Amino acid sequence: MIKHIVSFKLKEEHKDKTQIIKKALEALPSKINQIIGFEVGINISDSVAAYDIVLVSEFISLKELNEYRIHPEHIKVTEIIALYKSESMVVDYQIN
């Protein structure tokens, strides 16, 4: 199994867009069959190092993760997020 974790830091003027992004992300599992696990969280920490939104998703293999990455519905959501984010970070790892 592959875990795919992405964190987003929003531009200061777009900190109010977390629910828009969360809703767009949460619509993906019903549209993309490769997703087997999916969770979106909004940060509650006041740490300056904190990111605003995190996505934790699961895929059977790297092949399915790569298919997800190029899926048209996923690309639509990444375009929405790109309007509001200042930074993002990704960690993909395999669970044996």
C-alpha cells in the first residue's frame, strides 16, 4: 500500500479558502477509483510552522497513485488549489 500525504500552506489573503479546498478534495474519492483511503484535515495549530490543510490518501500501488495524479478530476482540483496556495509538500511512502 502507498500513503500519499500532501500539506498546503495558503497565501495569507486566502486563509479563508480552506473549506473550498476541503470540499473539492473530498469529492475526489467518488470520482477516482484508484483511491482506497482518503482524509482531509484543516489545521488547528497556531504554530508558525504549521500548514493549513493536509491530505492523507492511500493507494494499492505506485501505479494507482500515478494514475490518480494524471486523472482529469484530480487535475481540476490541483488547479483550484494552485489559485490559493503559497507552498505545498508531499510525502509518498510504502507500507509493507
